[in-house]
Amino acid sequence: MGISLTSEANPTSVIEAENVLLIWYQTYLLFGHGLGFSVVLAALPILTLLLLLGVLRKPAWMAGLCGLGVTFLLATLAYKMPVSTAVSAAGLGVAFGLFPITWLIFWAITLFRVTVETGQFEIIKDSIGRLTPDPRLQALLIAFAFGAFLEGAAGFGTPVAIAASMLIGLGFSPFSASAICLLANTAPVAFGSIGIPIITLAGTTGLPLDQLSAAIGAICTPIALIVPTYLILAVGGMSATSGIWVPMLMAGSVFGVVQLFVSTYLGPQLTDILAALAAIAAMVAVLRMRRAHPAAENAGHAATMLKRFARMGSSKGVSELAGAELSIEERVIPAYSAGKVLYAWMPYGLLVASVILWGWAPVHNVLDKVTVLVKWPLLNDVVYRMAPIVAKASPYHAVFAFNWLTTPGTACMVATLLSVAAVRMSPARLFKVVLAVLKQLKLPTATVSSVLAVAFLMNYCGATATLGLAFAATGRVFPFFSALLGWMGVFLTGSDTSSNALFGNLQVVTAQRLGFDPVLMAAANSSGGVMGKMISLQTIAIAAAATGLNAADQVRLFRFTLKHSIILALVTGCIALLYAYVFHLG
């Protein structure tokens, strides 16, 4: 899986390359100055990303490439890293960005596009939307539960785009649909895209994937428990919770418990998918029971409250809302047989089955026999880490694993091809879908690859270690700031995957420096990062594109989500502190 930075796996096939350079020793204090000066220089790549994304509002791919340029100059001019070694380190990051990350993203999105192209997604959407006319319960079912499913299956903005467009179709205002989906897309993000953020975190830090998955699940579960209730309160106020306490608590508790179990015992790949399916099943059961007993409160001022919830930010006044009808009440959603609904969901059933099969040890071990491990040229064991980052000078390994059969992306590819055959999609239509996905991924691939190149180059040149020495100054409260660092990373990059690549090793270095569990601190980075998703400019842009928000409403949306993002990030930091000092996770 990806890259081993701390130890070599047992390879079936190993490609060794001669290193032209013998040894290059890292240094952490620059130009003979103290830590403060060095930290300012080491932070330049991060400050560049912040400036371009947060202030100048440049595209993410442009910010990533500029950040890479600044990092390269920092590595070669300030840290005196040989140019060839710096190029090689950046190249390793790009390689990891292409495989397994982009490989997985490509097939996850292709699978989704197959369901759309064949009309199966309309059935999936309608099978959810027709269960209840209550906009609050629609929000929980679509934005929280189904959005979590989309996050686990595709991620990278897909749940916000799809869930928001579904809510628009059900009569929600653009602002309300966007706000609801951004708030809901929190707890599932760490396990998105079949676990790729955690796979990336394990690859960049060298920490065990199963331990990271369990730790992140433990931190995210309390958040998952409260998110449905928090969402309703944030959008509609206390009055909006009237009569739906059971569905709210059911959605959060079922999702959280299954998320914790799967992340601990099965790994990160299926955590979101299985937790979301369990939450959807629980919600469906509750909604079927409620449908037989309609609430008497859905009249008068309560009806106005429901419409205000669904149309928050609408230009219509309350009096107009009172006389307006949600489109769900006017639109007749077709009823499908159970067979048609199951058939529509079949591609994602095949995905779940494929990922489980790929993770089964007997199958995994057979597929792993063709894995090729590449000792990265001009980098593997060329760089030596020095005290106080490590106890004594030690080589920094760099081994790229081309695990082309065992990677989750290949499992997703198999599920996609089986789905294509099952829904009788012609090769010509599949070819058109593949071309469309390739076109869609051009800029995201540049973003992911450039940010990973920044992360790997910062790790190997020593800039991450310099920042780690500064964070060590926070002492006993570092677990709290660890979550906030991840939050800042996702705000900057728009991706928990990119944030983990950028700051994952920094968390490990600082944890080792302060005597904390590095698995817990890396997990806090990823868990805190998900709270920054709702305020990243890329995610807001996706929501705006899906709902038709104008520029002024986008600014309002940022201001609305900012306070909730900060609150939830602070809560995550406190949870990390509790695990560090009270429950002793890990």
C-alpha cells in the first residue's frame, strides 16, 4: 500500500537503483539562526498556500504548483539539499499522488458516473426522497446518511455536490441546501474515498494503517453522535428539533457505533460505506414507522418552521414561506419495486463485496505476490535524519510500492467493470464516461500530486521537522493543537488527504519529541481536519456550483459555516486531549 518510509516490507520483487549521492544529512536550524527564524522560513510553503487560497482566491491546482516551487527553493537554498535529491523527493510525492490515490479516485468517480449514465442513480435518489415530506428528516437522510455513503464511495466533493442537488430537487433553497450539506459532511470525511485519507496518512508517516484507522474512528465517533442534532440546531434552531429526537439520535448513534466497529476491526476502506448503509437502514425503519403516524404539529406555525428550515437564506419572507409549498409536496415521486431499487443499488453492493474480498487475508496475500517495491533512486537511504528528531543519525527510507492488484482502487475497478456488465452498458458509453472522468480529474490530479510533492519534499529536506520542533513548544496541550493543525490543513487544501500528506509526518515528529503516541497525534490531524472541510474554498465552490449560489451568498455561506467549523474543531481538540490524558488511546 503506497510507500514505506520507516521500514521495508517483504517484497516479491524489488527494483534497486544505484544512488549517485552517498549521504546527505538533514539540518533543522537555518543560516546559523535560532528556531524562531528557521520556523518562519520552514513555514513559507504553508504560508504560500494560505495566501493563494485564502486571500488571493487562486485555484487549488495553481496554489499547489506555486507551493511546490516555493518548497523546492526552500529545500535547495535554505536547507542546502542537493537538487537531484530534492527533485527525487518531489517525484516520489507525485508518484504516490498518481498511484494509489488518483487511481482510486478515478474508479470511484467512474462507478458513480456509470450509475448516473444508466439512470440507476435516479432510482437511488427517488428511493430516498419519497420516504418522508419532512425537510428536516430529508436533510438527515440525504445530507447526513446518504452523503456519508457518497463520501465513502467517492469523496472529493461528490457528497456535497450530489446531496445538495438532491435537496434542491426536493424544494430546499440553495443556501439552505449548501449549509446543510457542508455541516453534514464532517464525521465521514476522514474515511472518504474508500479510506484514501488514512491510506495516505499511513504512507506518509509509516504508521500502521490498522492502528490509524482505529484511532481516527475513536476520535470521530463522538462527533458522529452529535452531528445530526447539531445540524438541525444550527440550521433551524431549537424549535426545529421538535418531534424528531428519535430519528436524530438514531442516525448519529447507529452511524457512530458502526463507524467505530468497522474502523477498529475491518480497516478504513469500508468504514463510511457500512456505517452509512446502517444509518440509512435505521432511518428508513424509523421513517416507515412515522409515516403511519403523521405528526399533528405539521400545521400552522410548525409548518412555517419547516419551510423556514428548508428555505433558510431564501429571498422570500416568512409570510411568503407560510403560503409556499415545498416541491416535494407537489412532485409525485415514482414508486419502484423492491427489485428495481436493489438493482439500482447493486453497483455499490458490488463495491462493498469487492473491497471486503480484497481485504480478506488469503486473497490479499495471493494478489500481493505481484507487488513490486521500488527503492526510490537518488533518495532511498540518501537522506539521514538527525538528533533531536531521532535518537541518532538514521537513514530515511523511501520505497514505492506498486501494489497494482492489492490496492483498493483495483477493487473499485473490478466493481465498476462488473457493474457495467450487470447494467448492460455498452463499451462505447463506458468509453465516453471514462473520457469525461479523465477530463474532470485533470486539475484535481494536479492539485493532489503537487500537494503531495510539497509534503514529501518538506519531509525529506527537514522543513517538517523544523516545524515539529516549534510545535513541541506547546508542550502538554499539543494534542489540542494537533487537531487544529489538521483543521488548518484541510481549510488550505480542501482535502483531508492532502492535509494528512502535508502535516502527517509533522505530527509524528512532534509527538515523538514530546513523548505522545504518534498514532494518536496523526489521528488527531485527520480527525480535526474534517472540520475544516466545510470552510475550504473548494468545497464551498462545489456547493455553489451544485445549487446555483451567487457570489454574495457564497460569502454568507462561508461566514455561516466558519463559526460552526471552529466550534467543532475545538471539540475535536478536546477529544484528543481526553484520549491523551484520560482514556490513553493507543
